[in-house]
Amino acid sequence: MNSEFDVISRYFTRPSPNAVLGSGDDAALIACRPGMDWAVSVDALVAGRHFFPDVAPETLGHKALAVNLSDMAAMGATPRWVTLSLTLTEALAQDDAWLKAFSHGFFTLADQYQVELIGGDTTSGPLNISVQIIGEIEKGRALRRSGARPGDDIWVSGFPGEAALALLFLQHRITLTEPEVARCLTALHTPAPRIALGKVLINVAHSAIDISDGLLADLGHILECSGVAAVVELNHIPRSPALTGKLQQENITRQLAIDCLLAGGDDYELCFTAPENKRDAIALLAQQTGVKLSRIGKIVPGKELAVLNDDGNPLIFNRKGYDHFLVR
């Protein structure tokens, strides 16, 4: 039978050469290099709220870290260390196959970005996962939500809405073809954090945020922090093939697809603003990083967020994104 310390030693103890002191003591010790700021973030994933309890453990390990890496990407920071707080049901604490798969998904992504696990906690209870991440960025250079200016273009990476479309499929609310299912489930379960993109955006963007709760909701945070307004054009938002097909229908499916595109969440793409004279530079960054970057609107004076439909008329939308305290 696994004890708490068996789980830690077997599945979550690894060397951490870039820390002064890693896991195994009352606290880890890390040192900030001269001329650098720390970027610190934490995210919690709760079974039944953020993921289905029967989700594959390897993909869950990946996503638990990916959502935190995405926060570093939005700041332009380099991720360095993480801590992991893992609450396990009694059954999962004894399920070596589950623990092995979860830790493999977690550490495979950690190794990809040279991130070290330097501590954490384990306990028994309903399944939930909390990861704290610490990154570094040159002092005073971090991208923030508060830098958007009137005249800025609004950009988004990738294809927002695919993860939300996958959720609708899993809830049996829409149908998808096999290729669409594969693509959308990948977006939902194993998102790709835009670390490389975030780093190069430091030189061109005025503001940035990662899209976790929905495009409009997260863009709204930029607008609020910057004291500006925005106009977004629906037909400029990039659409995956799966969403394109749904948007062409004239029924409830189209409305669901629009909701995925504007407010679905779980995308972990970057939304950022930049001056018009950086358009060529951004096109070059798209080529260099291999990430699709789309210009979807404009920052304007004021306080409102307007979305124009395909005819150029204001679109009425019921929600802007996900709220953890409201029932979905």
C-alpha cells in the first residue's frame, strides 16, 4: 500500500540542479539572478469543474503544468521552477498506473521547457491539482495587461474555440467528424503553451494575456487594466476547419460555435495588442515561431467592448467567458 511519502518518492522526486535547495526539506530555496524579476503564478484544477474525473492521467499531468506555463508565456517570462499540490482520492493514491501516467505527462512537458519540480504537498480527498510556477524575466521587461493604447491592433494566436468545441462534443451537444474530434480534443487536453512566442513579443507588444476563460473575457481584462475600449471583427477571428463548418449553419449549432469562438475558454492562446507599425515585425514572428497570428480588431478610446458581425453590425452576445462561481 502506498503511503503519502511513497507517492512523493516514487513519482514526484527528481533532481533540481538550478535550485539552491530542491524538494525534501521544509521549503525549497531558489536564487534570482541579478537584473531579473520573478514572475509567479498559481492555478488549481478541480475534478468535475476543470476536467472530467475519468480523463486520461497522462494528459491531465500535461495540462496541469501547461496552464501555468501559459501564464509565463503571457508575461514573456522564462519558466524555471514549479511546486505541485496534489489531492488524491484513496483509490488513486493506490493506483500506480495512474500515478505513473500522470507524472509522465507532467514531467515530459516540464523537461521540454527545462522546468524543475522543487516541492509541493500531497493529501487525500477529492481529486484536485494545484501548481505554482516561478519564472524569470529581465527586470522591467514583463508584458502586462495594462499597456494597451488607443490605435493598437488586437492580435490572437492559434485558433480560439477548439477546446470549447471539444467540450460540447464530450457533452453530446454537437457532432464532429473523426479528424475534428482528434484536433479539438488535443486542444482541450494537451494545449501547447506559447512560451517562445511570449518571449519575442516583448519587443513588439504593448500588452498581453493568455486566453483561459474566453477571448472576450480575457481581452476585457486588458481593456479594464489599460482603461481603453476595443472593436473586434468576428470574421477576422481565425477559425479552425471544425468551427468553420459549424459557423456556416443557420441554427443553434451556429450560436454554439460563436460562443466557442468568443467565450469558450481553455484555449491557452495569447491575445496581445501592438502598434500598427509592428505589423510586418509580427508577420515575421509568426514565420519564426510557426504560430498563426491573426489581427482581429482595434483598441479605441472609451470603456466598451464591441464585436461586429460579418455584416459590420454590432453583435449581441450573452456572455464573455467562463466564471468559476457560476454554473456553466
